[in-house]
Amino acid sequence: MSEEENHESGSEGAGLALDEARPKLRKPPLYKVVILNDDYTPMEFVIEVLKRFFGLSHDKATSIMLHVHTRGRGVAGVYTYEIAETKVILVNECAREHEHPLQCTLEESEN
């Protein structure tokens, strides 16, 4: 229907104003992927895992690995649940394939 036809038929401004209904969306909860320290996994392996599965630079991976080594645990990244869960599974499987006891877990982020 053209604008002229719309005006002629009187359907425009017939008393109903339709606003687009927009549902209020909230951001999904985020989860931290946490690497746990152990006394047997080589530091270089942890660095390679961080680079491979989290896309970190060598320097950033080294920094996180040292944090894990000195403090017992460190956050490799923060993601939605499905992505965090997948990364935990991939890291743990890779560690087992290479016969390392490295453990990776996830926990809900406060943010």
C-alpha cells in the first residue's frame, strides 16, 4: 500500500501506536577457567596449553603459568558456560594424552 492509499483509507493514525516490543535481555553468566598447580607437569607444557587452547601470546601464557606455579592456581580465561566447559575438557584431555596430572576446572565468575 502506498502512502497515498494509506492516507485515503484512514488506517494511519487510527488510534493505535505499536511500539516494537523488546524483551529485556541480560548477559549470560560468565565462568572462569582455572588452571591448578601440581608438582609434576612441566612449565613449558602449561605454557603450550595456554597458547593452544586460550590463544595467548607466549609472554601472557608465561605470566599465567608463573602465577599458577607461585600461587597454586590461575585464571586462563573467562567465558560463557559452554565455552568454558569445552576448554576445561580439552585441556584435561590433552594433559592425560601427554601423561601429565595438570588439572583445569571452571567456576562461576563474580562479574
